[in-house]
Amino acid sequence: MAITHLYNDNFAQEIQQSELPALVDFWATWCGPCRMVAPIVEEISDELDGTLNVYKVDVDEAEDIAAQFGIMSIPTLMIFKDGKEQERIVGYRSKEDLLAAIKKYL
């Protein structure tokens, strides 16, 4: 499944209407650790297609969303279920760590 990019105007609708748990990657183009975690997020998106929706939010393009969730460090990965934040992972993590966190909500 392709990763959907979210912005101020579509974030709430996408997350609230997601029937599947959602992983949201808050990132920025200038962030080194964000570039390191990006291929892992893409692999997870492919592997869990049909059981997890994966989204990316560029904090420079969607400042309102980043502020709403108090994003202070990136990358920050948030797991949502039923439109509500379930877990927040700040900083680079291995694929195994991310999968372990995500699978609790599938």
C-alpha cells in the first residue's frame, strides 16, 4: 500500500475514518534520523498492508498538526486506533522494535 501524506486539511478525517490501526510518521526532509527510519516505515507499510494504514506528516508543511500533538522531536511515530493515540515512539528505532509496538494494536 502506498503511504499517504497528511496535511492540516486531511489529517483528522483520515485518522478518524481509518477502520484499521494507523501509524503516523512525523518527519522533515532535513532530519537525518527521519531519513534512516523512512525505509523501515515503507517496509512495514508493505508487510502489514491490509491490517495497518501508514501515513507521513512533514512537520514543516503541517505545523498545526505537529503543534496539536506536541511534536518536539522527530522522527516521532504515533500509533492510532479508533482515531485515538495509543502509543508514541520518539527517535530512531529498529524495525523489530517498531513491529513489536504496532502488533499490540492489530
